[in-house]
Amino acid sequence: MSRWLAVVVLAAVATPAYADERAVAEGFFRSGAKAYSAQSFETAALEFEQAYVILPLPEIAFSAAQAYRRAYRIAQKPQFVRRAVELYKIYLSKVKAGGRVGDAADGLGEMERELDRLKASGAQLAGAAQPTKTQLGVSVNVADVRDAGAVREVGEGPHEAIKGLVATIDGKAVEPFALADVEAKPHAISVHADGYFPVDKQALAVEGQASLVEVELVPMPGTLVVHTEPDAHLAIDGRAITSAARLPFDVASGTHLLTVTRDGREPFGREVVIARGVHLAVDAPLVKTGRRRAVPYLLGAAGALAAGTITTGVFALVYDSRASDLRAQIAIGNRPPSDGDRYTSDVSSRDHFVTATWALGGAALAATAIAGALYFFDHPSAEGVRLAPVVSESGAGAVVMGHF
């Protein structure tokens, strides 16, 4: 029972220690991968060697071999060839199929031929020197570009360098991702790059050890100002902006969809690219909707109809008054027959003008109601806005489309 308990305790102690060692090795590997992508192959090889000492995985051996092979093309150091051959053989002895076996076999063949040539020429083939001094390195990550985290064979793909990246140890510039000789004591690390907030931190260098200080750069937001109508509503990627138009506000770097809406205006949409720490101004002119443009015409028509209503109403009153006077005179008696004909004509005219007054008045009210409805219920939405690519003989661009 006590034997099993001892095994469990040892396993519990060993697991965190292994996890810590793996984390350190992965840190060296990530730094080496960044140096490799930045075409700093000798630095990458040393970083991969550090990782391989702690975590001897075939993927790390292959990556180191690739770095030595590429470094030899630049520095022409014979020891790089010998070490590349050793590491390619380690990888091929552990990985029999899949992975990067084909690339490793090709690289091994190339380096073995070069090694034979160097031996024939009498070149010194001392092994690649391993760093034994007290060293510190600065490994830089950016918060908006995450590493996959897994240890895998390095590829040959392109790499976008961090613009304006500068790293210093105690105020002295050092190459990012490379190990520098330092004294065993605390050191001040400083990193800054274009479009990122600067980072300052302390790191302790331990005698006889090489260690990496991982620094994460946080991107500065860009600022955006929209020149449009003061009471317009702004949104970035569908999220409403509380700032009023014409006032600058922070926006995360990247590509975003800007939408501007206002009652009675066609929604405005534009794809904007915000760079880190850069100010961008956008003009967003708003165009009246068809409904809002129709309102003045409807109100004009309603005014004309109202004027007609008043006119016909006046004529109806005039003919009604004349008819009333004739009726009173006829009621007294001793009136010629023509008065009866005149009375009948005035009553008929009065009735026609009354009918016209009702018709014109109703039309005026209807036109006014429609104009009011168009004005007060004209609330276009930006939900349907989308950008469609347009390609023509003169160039390419984007058109905002949607249903409102």
C-alpha cells in the first residue's frame, strides 16, 4: 500500500514539473518559429536547440535542421551542415511516414552531399556551438495575432513582420527572439512597435541559464470621425455608437462595416479599414428617402385641394343665400315665373358646389394624412445593408445594397 502511495505522490509531483518544462520548451520553440519566419535562421536554430534539449520531439529536431540548412546558405558555416544532417536523421528515425518525411529526406540528401564536399575540401566540421552563458531573449507576441500553440514542423510560408518593432534590455537594443549574453541579475525589458502600446517589464537572468521573456503587445485602437448630419445614428458592425456624429471615437483595428441612419434618409454603409493608432475621417452624406421627397408634393397638393375646398364652399354659400332670398320673395307672392326657374337653378348650383366642397375637402384631408404618415413613419433600417463587389473595365469597388 505504501509503495503505491509513493508512486502516486511521485507522479503528482512529476506532472507539474513536466508541464513547466514543456511550457518553457514551447516558449523557445515559438520564439524560434518567429525568428525563422523573420528570416533570422541562425537565431531560429539556437532557439530550436534550446527547445530540443528540454523537449526532444522530432518536430523540433526537424525545425532545427531546417533552420541550420537555411542558415548555411547565408553564413556558410560548415558546422551548420553537420548539425543539420544529425537532426534530419533524428527526425527520420522517429517519423516513418506522414509529417514532413519527404522534406526531411530531401533536406538530408542535400546536406549529406554538401557534407561530403566539405570533408573532401578539408573543412573543419566542429559541431554547432551550444550556448552555455547566462542569456536572456525577448519573444514578442501580439494580442490580435494568436499563435496556434502546438509544436509542429516549421513551414516555408510568408511572414508579416511587426512594423517598427524594437526590443531593449537595460536600454540596449537587442534582436527580438534572439538570445543575448547578460549578467545574472534583474534586467529591464522594453518593447515597442508601431501601432501598439509600449510594454515595460522586469526579468531575472539566472546564472548559466538561457531564458526567454514573453511580451505581448496590445494594439492601439484607431480613431474614426464621421462627418454627417448631427442627429444621425452611427453603428460599427451593427453595434450602435453612443458618440455623436463628428466626434472621434475609438475603433479596434481591422475591417469594419460603418452604417449611418436617420429618419427620412436612405441608410449609408461603407466598409472602412482602421489601422492601429491611426485617425480616419469619413464623409457620410445622407440622401432623402423617396417617402420624404414625396411629402412636400403631397402637402402642396393638399394645400391646393384645401384652397379649392374654400372656393367651392364660398360659392355654395353664395348660391344658398340667393336661393333663400328668392324662396322668401316667392313665398310673399306676386312673383314672375322666371323667379321659380332662377330658384331651381340656384339650388342646383348650391348642391353641386356643396358636393365639390366635400370631395375636395376629403381629398385634402387624405393627402395631408398620407403626407403625415410618410413623414412620421419613415424609419429606414440598416439591417439589410451589405457590400457587394463590383468589377468593371475601369476598376473594382463595392456598392451598398439592401432592403429597407
